Amino acid sequence: MRRSTARALLASFFLLPTFAPSAALANDLLETYRKALDQDTTLRAAKFARDASIEARPQALSAFLPQLNAQASGARSRTRVEQQNVIIFDPGQPPPTTENGVNTFGNDALSYQVTLSQTIWSFEAWRRLKQSDSQVALAEATYRSAQQALILRVAQAYFAVLSASDAVRTNTAERDANERQMLQAKKRFEVGLAAITDVQEAQAAFDASVATLIGAERTLSNARRALGEITGGYAETAEGLTEEIPLASPDPVSVDDWLKVAHDSNFDLQIAELNAEVAKKAVGVAYARHYPTLSIDGSYGENQNSFQSNPNTSRSSIGISVNVPIFSGGLTQSQVRQAAATRDQSLAQVEGSKRSIERQTRDAYQGVISGIASVKANLQAVKSNRTALESSQVGLQVGTRTEVDVLNTLRNLYIAQRTYYQSRYDYLLSVLTLKQQAGRLTEADLADIDRLLLVPATR
């Protein structure tokens, strides 16, 4: 059942629309994402963190491999021997300096030693090796989670730019419409068909739309900088979405199926579970310090002296050593308790992650369902407000509507347009978020959205 559900989730949500011959497809979203793959500092940091973490296994394995060390030292010494009527000679050296029964002579000493140690068995090293498998899996899951998070972050930043562009475009249109309405009100006032209050209302609406447009332009500038922060520089964006995007329901349709797949494939949950697994094995590592270790140790060394009265020596040894920990001042017991507490903490975090992911999956699922209804309702609101504006403008001409009525319907129309545009981005982000929760978010999902974008006519 889980496998069939997982295969179903790989199907795209999107049914690609049929474009008019004059419409051009965009590639900017995919290009932006590919720039982010190279330039995003968060993903790069996650990659380096993964590369650092996977070194846990070779480090743990090294405890079972031979340990070879070499030491060398050299020293020059000067010796004074106080003994009456006795002269100490070194046949290979100049005669010593003798004065008042004191013999002074020197010696150059050189020594080196090579030691080899091979662990035969260590419970601590063995359990640390088993723990490293979980650490490597944790590092990989963490990096995969960062990859999926980048897809969603790029989409969010990209849609923020498109949404801000929509706001600038609609606010510009609203300002121009208010300006025309203001000029019309002034003309009507001049010929005695309108009161001064109508002119003042139209002027106030125009001034407010100018201020709103300034704020929208600033928002667009900030959104572009936020996108550039991810891509490492300026990124082109499309003109926007096609007027009506396909609104596909989640597949599979049951939220329980999504919850099952999220339980199996969500990377954040895998990270929490692997953290708990690492913490569990850490308890075994700490407790293993109570056990003895067995190793083979061998060494070879030589001492060479320039003073022939000090003989040159060499030595070699090989043997088996057993190290039995008896008492370490309570350190081992404390480390076991510490590891156990960390394990319990990570288990509690696993349960918290399960609850959080279930909530987020349900929320994303409901976001897709409600997003479909919201987009449809907001589109209808645009059409209704456009009709209402036309009626108000006709009513103003025949005297059944006032200037205030026209200004209100005009404002309502542009509010409805901005809400409609934003609802489409919210729907698409809910789709991507749901796939992320299920661990199925890929570059192909951005490609599906990219086909719904239009290149600006100026390109």
C-alpha cells in the first residue's frame, strides 16, 4: 500500500494549460533555482556540514586499524666528574679537560623508537563504529532536507517578486484610474454637475493611490533583493502567471495517505529519528567504557652515544596487553547518565516532530483544497467588481450614483485583483509545501510551475 501511494505521489499536480500561439514560455524559475544551487549559502553550509559529518565512520573505523608511531630524540650532554687522581678517557674523543681532579667530557646521544599497536577488541570502539552508521545517515538526511527546503525557499522568494510586481502593476492602474476620475470630477464641477466634495473625494483617492504605489515599489525592490540573496545576484523573473492556472486536487485525495507517506519519507522526521538513534547508541558507547580492551603492542628502539663508555643499545618487544578499567572517579557512570538523558531528550523530540509534521501536512493539504476554492472565488470577485464598476460609472453619468460610489467600486476592483493574484501563489506554494512534507519535492515540480509563467513582452 505504501509503495503504491508513494508512486501516486510522484505524479504531478499540474495539468499544463494550452497557451495561445503568442504566449511565450518562461524558464526563469528553473534558472533561478539552478543559480541558487551554486550560490545559496545555506545549502552550501549544509553540504559542508554533511561532508564533515560523514567522516565519523572512517574515524570510528580507525580504532580497529594499526596505529604506528615513531619517536626520535637527540641530546648533547656535558659531564663533570670530581675524583682525585683519576682520569676518564674516551678512546674515540679528545682527552678530557682535567683540572684539580675534575674531569669534564661530552656525549652526543641519539635515540629513536617505533611502536605498533593493533586493537584486537574494544567494546567502546565497536559500538562507536555502529553509531557512525547512524551519523552518516543523519548527515545525508539533513542535506536532503536542505535541498528540498531550497526548492521551497526559491519558490517563495520568486513568488514574492511576482506578487510585488502584480501589486505595482495594479496600483499603477488604480492610480491612473483615480487620476482620470479626479479629472472627470473637476470637469463635472466646472460645469455645475458635481459638488466640490466629489472633487475632494477624487483627489483624496488619487493621493492615497500614489502613496500606495510608492510602498508597492519599495516592496518589489526588497523582494528582488531577497531573491538575489539566495541566487548570489540579480535574478530575472517572469511577467507573471497565466490568467487562469489549472487547479488540480491532491493525488491521492485522502489526507491519511499523505500522512502515511510523510511518516515514512519526511526528511525532518527522519532527522529526528536518526538523532534519537545516534543518542541511543551513544549510551552503549558510554557504558562500554566499563569493559576491558585487548590489543597487541610491539616496539623497537635504539640508543646511540658518542662517548664510548656509554654503550649503544637496542631493544624490541611484542606482547598482548589487557586494559581493565576499575575506577575512574565516577567519570564513566556520569557519562552514561548524561548519554541516557540526551537519549530521552531526542526521543521526546521525535514525538514532537511527528505531531508537528502531522499538523503541517494537514495544513498544507487543506491549503491546497481551500486554495482551489479561494482562487475560483477571487476570480469571480474580480469579474463581479468589474461589472459593479461599469454599473457605477453608468450610474454616475445618469445621476443615480455619486463620485464616492465610483471610487469605492474602483478600489474594490483593484483589491479583488490583487487578492486573486496572491491566491494563485498561495495555492502553488501549498502544493509545493505538501510535497515537501511528503518528502517528494523535486526540481520537476518547479518545472511544472515554470510552464505556467509568461516571459515579459519586452524580452
